[in-house]
Amino acid sequence: MECEIIASRSTPKRFVKWAREILGLFGPDITYSAGRKYSLRMPVTRIFLLDEREYDESLSGVVSNLRRLTTGYSPKFESYSVLKDYQSSVDIGEFYGKEHTVPLDTSLGYWTPTPVFDQLGIRVNDRFESLVFLCPSRIQRYACQLRERLPEINPRFLQKYVFKIALIHEIGHHYSLANFSATDVQMVMTYQDLNILEGLANWFAYMFLSQEERWVQAEMAVDQDVAYRYYLYFKHSDLSALLDCFLAEMDYSKAPVALKKVIGGQHNLNGFMMSVGGRYDGIAMDWSGRGGIIVAGESIKGLGTMNRGCFITPKIEFLIGRFPKEALIISNEITNVFDYGNLPDNVVILPKKDKDLNAIIGSHKNEESAIGLRLILKDLGIDSAIVENLLQIPYPGFEVAV
């Protein structure tokens, strides 16, 4: 992909070099799901690599009717689940009008469409320019903050990895929306669904990353709103219906219904959503972002996006994403761990021959919840200070579920 790169005087030259290398990964065509293919109508127009002052000025000073820079919508899981199976689309204003706005993450970069005007100064309604803004100095600082959290990664490469992830994420927004008309993009940016748009942008970046870079992306996602972590589920799912809305039909009103089809059904359990969709059954995802405590006597297919709390089960088939220190995960067996190179201390695997979780959980299933949890963790030899800290966190409720 060819586009203009504009850098501040203080921007290290290596960032411009990296940007050109990354742009070389992209062409005008996208193929997805059994040969579905589309071509971009236009490339990214310009990429800006700005110092902090200029970057902050760009956030507050770029004027455009086509987007809202600072906020979007992050509907709760239940908002999609009530959509009817026979629906093909929603009234966008009505669907998102009931939702509260949440901050957009512009800490490292952002993408924005801007109007195109003809020689007479008249706006061209079916066209817009696509701009990407990044702040290399913030990326440098953030890469330093990640060093201790990513022992698998050589610190020398972290800056480049974070920059690559941030840039491809923003290019992902362009690939999702570049073939929309300017009027339709304005509607999308007025009702930005962060679960869909940011989830897809992170998924787009994921598809172009190496294994090490994916570990960095998953750790970066820990610091973001749960909306940005939808990609962790997307990467294991069949996204055809959702991608069709953006790449084939250019119809944003169909996206919420398509997301419901991707995610599937749900069952409430202690603030978690046990979803059935994509390729798996029984994925435990904390879409609420509030955390919770679950003790499950049977193995589950997958666990992901848990902000905080405690999850104990004999077997987890897929551990999806990385988890902050406020989350404690205990199992006898975790079969697939794609998002870690080295498991951290808060993901504990206890050999079944030493601690049979199924038997221990079963022996305390009749206890009152908090007492049962303490007894289970005591039998497992887990530090009581961790237990008490977990129990003091205000959850929406917890119970020992077997």
C-alpha cells in the first residue's frame, strides 16, 4: 500500500522506516471465508507520526463532520442477545440511543475519515480521505511499561512490536470502512459500536502478527476496555456474517445482528456470560468487565477476557487472552495457551495426581459459597492473602457452581 507519511521533526527515523515496512504488507484485495473477496476503493491517504504536542493538537483540532473522536458505544452482551433471530438489521439510532457512551482509546493512535471537497469547495458526498495519527513517544513509553509484563519478549523489540500493532489496528479501521460512502461512514462514526469496530480492528491486526507480536497485543488488550478484547473471541470464530456487513454489503445496520450470530447464545453465571458460538461450546467470557468468582466442577472449553476474580475448574481447553494480576485461574489442565509464552503466577496448573480439583470441588459443594471457596483454596495450598483480597472485591455475586 502506498500512502504519504508525515512525521514531526523529533520523530525517530526508525518509526518512518517501520511504517513503510508495515505498509508493504497490504494490497488492495481482501479474501476471507471460502473465497469471498473484495477490493479497496482507495488506500489510506496519510499517516501522521507526531510528537506529543502535535498529537494532542490533532485530537482536539482536526475538524470533521464524519466522526466523533473521543467516545463510542460499548453495549452489554444482553443488548445483542435480545435481538430476534429473524431480524436482519436494526434501527441504528434506536439501538444505540439507549446506550451510554464510553471513552475511545486514543492513547497511542487513532483513525479518522475526513471530507473531500471539489475545486469549488463543494463537499463530495460519496468520498472521504482516510487519515491515521500515531504518537511514537507515547509508544516508546508504553513499550517500557510492558517490559516486566512480557518476559517472553526481548525488550529490544518491544517498541517496534507496539508500533506495528497500533498502526495495523488503525489501518484495520480503514479496511473495514474504506468502501462505504462518506454519508454512511458518518453514520457509523456517529454510532460507533466499539465492540464491533475496535474488536474487528484488533482482529485485523492479529491476522498480520507473528506469535511474539500476538503475545504483546494480548498484553496490551489487558489495559483496554473489554470492547477491544472482543478480538480474542473473534480470532476463534467464524466471522463471515459480520465481515459481510462491512466488506460485501456495506450495511452497518446489519452489524449488531451479525455480532449476535457470531457470539451465539448465553447463560448467566455469576456475572459471566457462558456463550455458545463460533467454533466452541461453553466459552466463559466476562463481557461485563466486572469480574466474578466461579468454581466449576466440570471442565470448560475456554476462558477469556476476565478482568478480576477467581476461576477454578479441572480442565480448560482454551485459555483465551492474557489476564491481569487481579485474576486468579486454577486448573489441573490447560490444553491450549496461545496468548502466553510463559504462564504467569496467577495462572496455576496443579497436577491432578497431587491435587484432584474435581474431587476437592465435590467435597465442598454443600458449603456456603464464601466458606466453600476458602476451603477449596486452602486444600489447594493457595496463599490465604490472595483469597481474602479476592473476597473483598465487590463482585455482582458469586457461588460455588458444580
